[in-house]
Amino acid sequence: MPTNIRRVDYYYATVENQPGEGYELLGQLAQVGINLLAFTAVPMGPTRTQLALFPEDGSRMAEAARKAGIALDGPHRAVLVQDDDKLGALAGIHAKLHESSVHVYASSCVTDGRGSFGYILYIRPDEYERAVRALQV
């Protein structure tokens, strides 16, 4: 797989930490044809969970959420890296960002078990353009 690095938008939704809340939101998005590139869920205390949704098409996401009555915070910008899983792959990405004095304030990575990985990098807004230049996006 050739390295694929791209700009992506993401949105936050905060839900009650109850069984089925994530399912309800994801089901509503699927029903209106929203394809997600990535998704994370992080607890926000004992009773709430923050969902980060990375749609393939951000403009469709905002409209679909509005119609479905889903409150979203965003869009925010991130970087998505997809590549072959090889030793030092993440270190190489971070080396480029370090050389450009870019701070990654959060990230998530997963391999697919077949030799590839996907990596989401959350970059501060004031450093975002510098980050995409460093990664040659």
C-alpha cells in the first residue's frame, strides 16, 4: 500500500454513558449514509462519553446530524495516515513533525492485522498547516 496521508475533519458528540447510546448514534448516521473513516469513544467522567466521528464527507455529516437532531461540536481538523505496518513507521511520522516543531496533542493508531495501519493525529489549530506541510499533505 502506498502511504496515504490526508486532512480529515472530525466532530464530537457527547452522550450519556448508558448501554446503547453509541449504537443509537452510529445507527442514525448509517441510516442516512454517513461513512466513517475512524471513530473513538472516551469516557468524560462517570456519566458521559465523548465520541469522535471522522466522516468520509464532512459536509454531509453536518447536514445529516442537523436533520437527525444530533448535537455535534465541529468540524475540527486532524490528519489521517494509512500505510503499511513496518517497524518505525510512527517514529518516522513523528520525526517529521518534531523537525517542524509541531506538537501532537493526541493520537490513536491501529493495525488491521494484515500488514497495514491507520493513524489519527490531533494537531493544535495554530500548528495544523505547519503539520500538513511537514507531512507533505
